[in-house]
Amino acid sequence: MKYREKIPELEHMTIYSFRHSFTIQLLRAGMPKVELQYLLGLEQGELFQRYEAYL
């Protein structure tokens, strides 16, 4: 049984939602975009069209 099934509060959580929250928090904390792209394994420019609306 997965943790999401055991704990009702985690039911909506996915790997994607964790990655999204992690990325937004690092951007808000001032992490350089180039370093964050490298950390996430993304091509140049691929990341920020998706996340800039949340900043």
C-alpha cells in the first residue's frame, strides 16, 4: 500500500506536485535559474515558462 493511500491528507500529492513546490520555493528563495535548471535536469529555457506565473 502506498503512503498516499494510508494517509488521507497526502491523497492529492504526486511526484509532480512535490517537484513543482520544490521548484517554486527555490525560485522564491533566490536560487539562480541556471543552477536550478541544472539541478532539475532541464534544458535551457524549458523551466521558466511554466513557473514564472507563480513568482
